[in-house]
Amino acid sequence: MKQPDTIAIPLKVQRVGQRTKTATLSFPRHSRILDAFVGNFRQPSLAIAVAVLLLVLGWAIKPSLFTRFDPIQGDAAERLAAPSARHLFGTDQLGRDVLSRMIYGAGESVRAALLAIAIALVVGSLLGLIAGLSGSVVDSIIMRVVDILLSIPALLLSIVVVTALGFGTTKVAIAVGISGIGEFARVMRSSVLSIASRKYIESSYGLGLGHAHVAFTHVLPNALSAVLALASISFGNVILQIASLSFLGYGNPLPAPEWGSIIADGRNYLVSGWWLIVLPGLVVIAVVLSANRLGHAWND
């Protein structure tokens, strides 16, 4: 027998005369969503994207498992060695293995990206929730601030914020997170407005449930799917923004391995050491495209 597409959970029962009123909360079965997502793995592009991201995640968690070279100390006898079986990505001007520096730099880049997305998601979701449920003046004020944030290019806003905060990867992540608040707030507000007009929300108010209870128990959980989808899609773009700011010199100072600074460090050797820019750049591009592919698959 076919299962229903949704699950209904009673919220509260109230007797009115001879009749009984019941408010229910309905949501899609997670198994259907998961089945649809898993079904997408038949597509080779998605399987490759997942493999790339799992590899980078492994780099971030335990880099020593993937390389035997020190990312800081180099061998002067192997300066600017071209890619080979010993050094797959070659070596830099100080004889350091480039692939090792990319592997050890993955942890910093992934942690920074997760911090940036967490800041944008939490702050943006709260602002969108308040705006969507408050209405009138509060909604207008919040959305005007959001409009201002969205009117400024994300990279430019990040540069302004990180200049005020100071240099370093953590501060770069905070700056990137602040630049993304507006987008998350707008998506959350739109989702909240759609959910707030549904009958079970109106029934919750009619049964005497408080505004805060309804907001955090019934509205927010159902509205989160939209911002979580945005977070998954944004991960690749956040990685690119953080790498761009590190390339411009706003990240951790050398010799700390960081993807953007590794590429920036090799720009003076484009002719004699093309691999210093091309191969790390290809890694960043692969991660960004893989994250975008996975995000769109989850969103679908």
C-alpha cells in the first residue's frame, strides 16, 4: 500500500460545544526527500562531486594521512621542481611540496567556510524570522538594512569588514559571513511569510499558543529547509571568497598554508613555475564546482 506523502501530527485538541477541534502539523516524509537525493547519484557528475568533497574533507580532518612532506619546511635542493611522481604538484621557490601545502591548507579553508556560513545562516535566519512575523515597521526597518547589504558587492563588503576587524583567516570568515547575512535573511523572510499564512499556523494562534512558541516550534523548523538549501549552494562561493581574500593578503600571514595565499605566493613564478598557480587553482575550482553541484542536487 502506498504511503502518504506527508505525516500529520496533532498539536492540540480543544472541545467547542459538541465538536472537537484538532490542529495538526504536516510535513513531507524525509524518506521521500532522501530517496530523491540518493537517486541523483546515478548521475556521474554528482558522484564525482561527492568524491572530490570527501577527499577535501579527509584532507581537512587528517592531512598527515595524505602526504609525508612538511608543508612549512622545504628542501633547497628541490626548489621549483616541476610536477613528478615524487611531487605531484611540484615544489615552490623554497622547495616545499605544493600538494602538501594544499592538503594542510584545506583544514583552514573548510573551517573558515563553515564559520562564515554559520554566521550568515544564524543571523540571517533570525532577522528573516523576526521580519516575517512582525510585519509593518519592524519588517520595513529590517528589510531596508538587508537591501543595503545586498546592494554592496559581497567581496567589497567583505574587504571593508575585514579591514575594520584586522587580518587573519578567522576574521576573513567573519567578514564573509556578514556579507552573506542579507541573502539568508531575505530567503528566510520569504519562507516565513509563506508558512505563516497556512491554516495550521492560524489554528495554533487560535488555540492560544504564544507567538514565540509558534515561531520557534512551528514556523522556524518548516522554514529552515529553504535556508539550508541556500547554505549548501553557498558553500562553494564562500570557499572562493575566502580564497580571494587570502590571495589579496587578508588571510593568515605566510608561511601558513592557505589556498588563496599559496596561489598568491606563486604569481611571481608564472613562467618558471606555472604549476604554483595552475594546479592549486584547479583544486579550488574543482571544490567550488563540486560544492555547487552537490548543493543544487540537494535543493532539487
